[in-house]
Amino acid sequence: MRTSWTMALVLALGGCGGTTTEAPTAAEEGAAASGAETAAEATGEQVFGQRPEDGVEQVALADIVAAPEQWAGKVVRVEGTIGKVCEKKGCWMDLRQGETTVRIPMAGHSFFLPQDVVGHEAVVQGTVRLVEEEGEGDAEGEAHEHAEHAEGEEAHEHAEGEACNHTEGRKVIVEATGVLVR
């Protein structure tokens, strides 16, 4: 009797159409990844690093520059137009939003941007940092000219109408963990 109950249970469970929990094969993972790439290509989007998350607080670049201490160390999501990309490796970009431009280095050189993204819109997720300015360049080694005002305040060379993202010898950057280019 016990054997027939066990046999009936095995047959009932085996025939119920349950699913298995086997790991996907490499071919299945590759097909899923190419499907994601195809979806991104279909929308004209490119992702570098990690895809920016929807739940991260979106902040205007001007707000970050206006109150850098408030945002320092926080993970934010910013949007703007890519104005310039590092010509050597693509390890940083300048992101413009209105009259504000902020340098966006790629976190730990973990990913790079191609030159052909200049002029495109971008969504960036990263950590706001205040970095000490070096006399001969910024955090990524690019020269940045300084001039002294008669009042003793520092002025920086910027495009006409561009807001300054330098405060008291420090520069505001957003260290990117992910960039979505449209």
C-alpha cells in the first residue's frame, strides 16, 4: 500500500508540468544578451558601464554646482548633452545642461566612451565628488587655465555664458558608474 501511494505521488508530481530550475546555457545567455543589445540598438541607445537605474534621484547639474557639499558622496542621476570626450581613451566627458558643464570621469577607468558620442544626449549615474584642483590640471590630468581677479578671486576660462563648477580650489565632478547615450 505504501509503495502504491509513493508511486502515485511521483506520477502525479512528475506529470503536472512543473518547471525545472536548471541554469541557462551559454547559448541561451548569449541570445538574451543579444536581444537586449538589439532592443537598445532599436531605440538608438548605447549603454556604457552599468545602465543608469530609474530609482536614483535625478538632479540638475546647476543644483549640484550651486551646493556641492550637499551632494558630495551621493549617488545621483544627471542628464545633459555630451560636450567633449577624452581624446586619448574616452575616460571622461564634459556634460552640459543649460549653462552648466560638469566633468564626468568614468569610475576607475572601468569603461570608456567613443568620440562619436559628442553632441548626443546622455543619462549618467554616478557619485558626486569634490576634488582638489592641482596647479597644472584637473583630476584627469587635462590642463585648466586659471587667472586671478584684482579682488583675489580665482576666475577660470569657460565658454561664454558657461557656469563655473569650481569652488574654493575644488572642482565638482560626477564619477560615472554608468552612461546611457541617446
